[in-house]
Amino acid sequence: MENTLSNAQGGAQSFRQLVRSMGPGIMMAAAAVGGSHLVASTQAGAIYGWQLAGLILLVNVFKYPFFKAGIQYTLGTGESLVEGYAKLGRPYLWVFALLCLFSAVVNIAALLLFSASLLGYFIPFTLSPVVLSAVVIVVCLGILFAGHYKALDVLSKVIMAVLTVATVAAVVIAFASPAPVKEIAISPSPWTLAAIGFLVVTMGWMPAPIEVSSITSMWLKSQKRQQEVTPRSALFDFNVGYIGTAILAIVFLALGALVLHGTGVEFAQSGVGFSHQLVSLYASTIGEWSRYLIAVIAFFCIFGSTITVIDGYSRVVAESQRLLLKQETQHPRVLQLWIFAVSVAAMAIIIFWGKALIPMLDFAMVMAFVTTPVFALLNYVLVTKADLPKELSLSTPMKWLSILGLIYLFGFLALFIWWKWLM
């Protein structure tokens, strides 16, 4: 009896330790639930119903080993993925740094514009997307420079959890009482050449741009300096975050399929108009009383994603600079300079090309998909060449999944390039 009780207490304590050690994986999930879920998955369900559910799951499966590489390499070597790229050779690091800098500016601009559009939902008068984006970026910079990011990190996790519960509730209610179909029409097929552009947009940020794996790697390295992290706890954290985002993608697709599919409703192109439609999705299923509650939750969820990627991308670019210049250490102000630089560059994109939210998000997702095979190949080369402990090395099934994933990603990229520019 005592042994049983002791084992139960030990198991409970072990589980609590696992939960306490969760961090980088959940932060990755918080960064992921943005354009890919609230926009791409919902659109996929609204336009094609349930037809793309399998594709979304497949993309998540094929990208899994390349995201996991950040955890394996950092735990096995004590170095970040960025340091690993530097060890492969300066050309690898240059390719990574340039692609990451480009992705940083585009993705931050897209999330910034999305945050601004949701902020506009609460303002009784009209402000331009540029002004709203400027307000959001100033607040983001203030929080990051003041060192209050950790508090926001905790808040963003709570907000994401609430949004998840609200979305699941909306889907359950929609299943119980589906919206009446306003027009009889056959669902278009996504398996045509004409739909390739939409498929690429859907897959680009699913579950997140793959260079986020390098950001997760740096977060994990930072976490290791503050507390003990075991392979079991780190992989548990990663799997919870990654699998959770994959499930959420299907939940958002279900919301679009159950509430919008067949109704003839199209997404608005303007930022404020789109945010109103998004909030109305929840209000039409959960109840009108939830409208402003959902708007607040959605805003903080995307705001949390925005500030997370500003911080994460800036850290990775600053680390790349340090390694390219062969510096042992780097002044903290360098990170602040990169945070400011990528924020200004993102604002420049919004000023010159930010009148519509959906085209901006589409462009960011296309660019994420175009760069995905390159980042995936870098991660695969790094993990296979590194001398990792057995429990962290690439298993035979994972190696085959990685190869299939690379064939899939490069094959679809070639098809997209042919369709977009050569057909």
C-alpha cells in the first residue's frame, strides 16, 4: 500500500515537473496561432468544407521532424540551431541569416497588421491601418525594451488557452445546430491547378514558418541556463505545443466549414472588415453576448504572437550577426537595435503595401512556404551530421519521414513555381 502511494506521489510529482518545465514548445504554439489558424484554416473550411482537413494534417506531419530538430540539436549539443548552421560553414549561415531576416520583416508586418485590424474593432471612429499598426508597434517596443516580456508571455498563454476553449465550444455548438445553407452550390474542388495558390497559402504558415524552429532552439538554450531541462521534459513540452497546434488547425477549419461553408459569404479584404467577420463567427454560434469577449481574446492572442515573433526573430538575427562577425559575446543593445530595425522595416512594408489584410497575410504565407524547404533541409543536414546522444538522435522512422517531407516540400515548391511563373 505504501509503495503504491509512493509511486502515485512520485508520478504526480514527475508530471508537475514536466508541466513546470514547459516553455519553448508552448511559446512556439502561441506564436503559431495567428494567420495560419485564424485565417488560413478558417478560409479553407469556408471555401472547401472538409476537403482540406487531410492536407492540413499531412503538412503538420511532414514538418514535424524539422521543428523537432531544434529540440534535439540544442539538448544534445548545448548549442542553438544558429550555432549549428555556423559550424556547417559560413555559406549555410549566410543563407539562413538572409532568409530569416526577410521572413522576419514580412511575417512581423503581417501579424502587426492583423493585430491592428483587431484593435480597430474597439475604436468607434475610423483610423488607418498605418496609424493602428504604429500604436501596436510602439506598445510592443515599450514592453520589450522595459523588460516586461515575461509577464506578457504568461498572459499570452492564458489568452491562447481561453481562445482554444472558446473555439472548441463554438465548433461543438455549430455541430449541434449548423447554420442554414443560404445557397445550393457544389463545393469547389481544391485539387485543381487553379487552387494551387490557395493550397500554398494554407500550407505556408502551417503550423508556423519553419524558421521558428531556430527561435524555439534559442528559447530552449535560454531555459537551460535557468533550470534543469531533460530530454523527456523538453520533448514533452514540444509535442504538447506542436500536436496542439495541429489539432487547433482542424478545429478552426471545422468552424469555417460549419458556419460559413455554402453560405456565399466571402472574407472582407480590409483589416477592420475582416476582424468584424472573424468575431461574428463566434458570436453567431456561441451567442451575441460573447462578441466583445471574443474580440478581446482574439486581439491579445494575435498581439501575443506579434510580440513573440518580434522578440524571437530579433534574437536569431542578432545571434547570426554575432557568429558571422566571429564574436565571443555580444552587447545587449545589439538585440535592441535589431528589435527596432525589424519593427521599422515591418512598418515600412505596411506603409507602402498594407491597405488590405488578406493579401498581406497571403504574401507572408507564400513566402513562408517558399523558404520552408530550404530551412527544412538545413535542419535535416544539421541533425544528421551532429553527434547526438541515442535518445536525441534521428531514429530510422524519423529519418524516412524527414526524407519524405523534403521530397514533398521541394516537389510542391517546384509545382508552385511552375504554376506561378512558368505555366
